[in-house]
Amino acid sequence: MTTNLDPVAISIFVFFFALVTILGFVASRWRAPKTMDHIDEWGLGGRNFGTWITWFLVGGDFYTAYTIIAVPALVYAVGAYGFFALPYTIVVYPFVFMVMPLLWKRAKDNGYVTAGDVVFGQYGSRGLELAVALTGVIATMPYIALQLVGMATVLQALGLTGELPLAVAFIILALYTYSAGLRAPALIAFVKDIMIYIVVITAVALIPSKLGGYANVFASADAAFQAKGSGSLLLGGNQYVAYATLALGSALAAFMYPHTLTGIFASNSGNTIRKNAVMLPAYTLLLGLLALLGYMGHAAHLNVSSPNQVVPALFQTLFPSWFAGFAFAAIAIGALVPAAVMSIGASNLFTRNFWKAYVNPNVTDAGEAKVAKITSLVVKIGALLVIAFLPTQFALDLQLLGGIWILQTLPALVFGLYSKWFRAPGLLAGWFVGFFGGTYLVWINGLKPLQALSLGGAPFTVYIGLLALAANIVVAVIVNLVTVPARKPA
């Protein structure tokens, strides 16, 4: 991948980046409420997003810039195993269809803004609420940092090295998110998604023709995997369980994150969420096409120092500068939407489940909105500092842990929608075992999210997130059985 300054590509990039910046500031006047000094308006867009806005918003913050970089990079590095993202983004939507309308109704009826609000309302436990809220914030921070990794990759391809271009981009993001709240990423998501669709469809249609067709693409990838002695076009027999559990665990975790829940809570009805559960798999089709770029990287014989450079290198090598600039702008804008929603989701958690719960229980609506706005700025600055001063691998490792951590909030958040049998002490004990037990297993496995098991036969590997979740549920059930709730006075 070249890193020389390309004036044409930079000009196209700057044009589209400026366009979404203008849209970000205009968003404060889009469907403007009487006041933005309310967390419902700033942090949830007034809970009034219909089917199409929700589709673009949820798709925009679920299929991120880092996804666009990382999925092809993983396929380039390991082959078929990298396609686990496809089944997981298929399995997740039946879960969304069944569960999320109920969760939305609970939140809407009671004015809940966060997962922590839902949990406290259901169980009346500040400890369980705090555990869920802290997990959400901790799991989100490295996710935001990884959006910066995706943006930094394309800035490097444009020849814009150093931290200053990245800092400028995120300062702009911080300013229009502060003023417009969730409306800003919702409006920008329209532009981002249209651009991404154009880029990916063009790439998968034209790149193979430049590389001798798909037959040559797959043959070249197969030859490259055999030459280095790792990776393959098909899963190995010892990868089946790992692949399946990683896909299932990732699917269950996906809509526990604060940013995806924010998109759900901002919808205007449960029916809107069901429609989106039907329509959002269109993004999975896009993701499958995008993943094929990893194989195309082998056929193009790219010279890259990191798999993360595969996608930018393909566009630099096989397309004119103007289209490369357009593609890089699409990827960079693809970082802005999820980063904005993630910072809003994290700031909502801090405001509702820490500031209001422990610091100022009598805070006004305007005070809540102000705290959330300031917190969103702090979250973005924190993510920027992670990328500037810590190795990228640190953010990667934390994001792997983030998926395992956020999965442990599922019992507390979801079980109460269907049954009142579970109580706070059991769920809190289960969360503790799942959270810290999962972290320990990842640590002893060299920060890998898989654990080897043997049930008397050949060993196999399982996603640690599911093992931790199973332990979480078992402990919650046992503690619930052995503890007797205090009787209310007659």
C-alpha cells in the first residue's frame, strides 16, 4: 500500500467529509423539537425514528468502518474462518424480532433510556444496575477506539500521517454530536450507507474482472494459504465448533451493546423494530460481498505490512484516484456514525445510571442533557487517547473482551421481559462469575477468545463468551433457588 499524498483522492475525500460535517450541524434543525435540553431528545432523537431512519441508523452503527476494514482483513489472513461474521449477522435478527420490541415497549412505557434503567426498574437493585451500566461503558470504549483504527487506515493510505488529521476529524464529530445528539448520526447514516453500497457493489463487480475472474481469485487465495501453511478456503474439521459458537455468542451479544440498544430505543414503535429485523439482513449480503475482498487481495498480489491495509490497497491499486478517494471517504464516514452513537450510548449510561443514581438524584431534564453532552465529549477524547498513546493491539484485545463482557448483561436485561422468577442477588452473582470468569479464561489463553475443551474424545474449542454466559445463568439459578426473598410486613 502506498502512502504518498494523492491530491485527487484527498480532494474527493475532503469534499464528502465536508458534506457530512455540514449535515451533522444541520441535523440539530432536522425534526427539531421544542427543546434539545432533554435526554430523550438529545440521546434518543425523541424516540420518533421510523422504519427507514432506524434501518440506516442501526445498520450504520452495527456495520462499522472497522468492520469494513477488519472482515476482509481476517478473510485475507485466515480464509473461511473469517466468514463467521455472516452467520452471526443472520442469527441475530430473529433474536431482534422476538426480543427487542418487548424491550422497546418496557423502555417506552417507563421512560427508560438505558439498559441500566430497564434493569433497575425490573429488579430495584442499584448494584445490578451499576454492573450492567459499567459493563456497557467498558465494553463500548475500545469499540469506539477501533472506529479510529479504521479511519486511521484510510488516512494513512491518503498520505495523511500522524495524529493531527485523526484528531481534527474527531473534534468535528464531537462538535456536531454535542449540538445535534442522535439526530446527527441518523442523518449522516443515509449518506454513509449509500456510499458504502456504491463502493462495495462496484468493487465486487469490477475487481474480479481485473484479476482474471472469481475462479482465479479463489485459486490465488488457496495457493497463498497453502504456501504459508495456514488458512484455507474451507473450514477444517477442528474449527466447526469454534466457528459456530463464536457466531452464536457474537449474535447474542450484538444488541446488548449501548449503541445498538440506543438505535432500538430511538424507534417509534415495536413494529418498526420488527420491520427492521426483516430488512437489516440486506447488510449481511453486503458484508458477504465485502469479505470477498480478502480473497481478492491475494489475487492482486498486494504488498501490505498488515492485513488491515488490504481494502485500501485494493482501491489504490485497481481504481483511479477519484474513486479511491470516494471509497476512503465512505469508510471514514462509516467510522463517524457508529462512533457518535457509541459515545451517546455510553454517555446516556453514565448520566442515568451513575450521575443521577449517585451524584445528583434531583437533576433536572436540562441538567441530564448537559451531563450527557459533556460525557460524550470525554468518551471521544478517551478513545482518541487510546489510539494515540497505546498500541492498536491493546484496543483489539479489549474489544474481544468487550464482546464477552457485554454478553454477561443478557440475563439481567432479557430474562425479566418474560419472567419475574429471577431476582437481583442471583443475577448479580451470575454477572460477577460470567464477567470475571470469562476475563480469566481469555487471559490464560493469551488474550484469545476461545477455550479448548475435551469431553472424553478429541478436544475442541468453544467461544469463551458462551461458556461464561452458561456459568452466569447456572449461578443465577442456583443463587435464586437457595436465597429466600424477605417477606413483606403484613
